[in-house]
Amino acid sequence: MVVTALRSKAQVQLVPPQFTYFNLIKYSVGKDPLVMVEPLEQLPSGDFLITLRVRGLRKARALAALLLPKKAIGTVQLKVQVRTMQGTLVKPLRRAFTPSGIVKLCQTAFRTNALFRFAATRKFFGLEIVYPVFKARIIQFGNDDLSDYYGNYNNAAAFVFREVMRPRIGRTPVSASTVKLDRT
């Protein structure tokens, strides 16, 4: 008896980082009926652009203030811009914010986001930190993640928001967190 084995060449291809970052925004900030994430666009410079269309100027300004406007992943450069639904480019607010002002920004930006619960501050050793608090949910999307059997990207919603939000506004740290789970 002769056994013939067919050999297929396995090709491993990883999702480029710009698609992963795009999906981080799409499945976190984009989980909002007032936010539309447009398809990823490659600019003539080779950089990539992620555009969010937002209903409501106050919400758009708050998001522009909270989100990272640029992200470098290796040699890949990504730009994030916020526009109104009518297409007007929204610039991040450029004023000093108190911690309570940043809490209000979070409430304005994420009030209608399905993953957002609330925002609050807490002092540690004299430093006041702003905590936008998100539901205890997993954000998952296909991504060729070799550490996952099915190749999915899996992470807690709060950790995904940490990836796409500014880590501080002015001198105030901002740390996305998860709701307290009832352990009974």
C-alpha cells in the first residue's frame, strides 16, 4: 500500500498593525450610535488615516480632546481625525482642564457609547487621576493573533480604550477602568 501525502505550503500572514488599530477604534469608540468610523484610508505620504464622523459638535470636540491624534506602531504612522457628520474637521480643545472638567469631557464623549458606564476621579498621594469606567466586556475581532487558537484579538474594553485615548490631559492622568464586579 502506497500512501501519498499532499504537502501544502503554509503561509503565515499577519494582519498589518494599521488594521488592528483601526479595529481597536471601531470596536470601542465606534460602539456608539452617534459615531461612525469611516474605512481606513492610506494617504499619499504612506501614513494611514482613521476618520470618525460624530453627530453633535460637543461630543465631537470631547472625543477629539480625549483620543490620541497620532499613533506610531513600528514604522506605521496613523492619524486619527474627528469630523462632524457634515464633514467639518474638529480640532482638539486646547485649554487647561481640571480633573472634574476631564470627567465632564468623558461623559460628553462616551455618554451614548454602549461600553461606557461613568467617569470619576480618585486621589493617590496628592495626584488626582481621572477614571473613565467601562463595562466588563471583551472586545474581540479576527486579527491573525497567533496566541489565540482562532486568531482573534481579545481584550477587556477598558484596555482597548487605554490604547486609543490620551494617557493624560495636561498634567492629569487618565486611566480607563472596568466596573466593579459583584463577586457573590
